[in-house]
Amino acid sequence: MVINDKEVKKIEAYACPRDFRTGKRTRMRDWRVTVQFVDGHVWNDGGHGTRKAALAYAQRYAQ
């Protein structure tokens, strides 16, 4: 996959930690995404409501 003319090695989306007392996520918009490029550069972003939204955002805007 190529994003912004850079070859992508790996894309990961993950949820922020849960509150240990309640078992619920601490915020409503807590999905983060990490894009690792072949050249070693890493791009991170957070604050997404769903995993799908985080991945879609990364595929459009990763730098």
C-alpha cells in the first residue's frame, strides 16, 4: 500500500486502555492508529470514534 507517495509497511488501529474499575473505555473517542512506513518513519493519530474511522483517516492523511 502507498500513502502520500510513501510505501507502507504496517497499519494498526487500537483502542486506548479501559478503566479498570468499570471495565469501560475512559473516553467515547478513544481509537488510535499507527502507520509504519518502509523507510522507518512512524505516523500516529488518535481521537477516533471507531476502528473503521481510524483506519480510513490513516489511509487518507498519513504523512
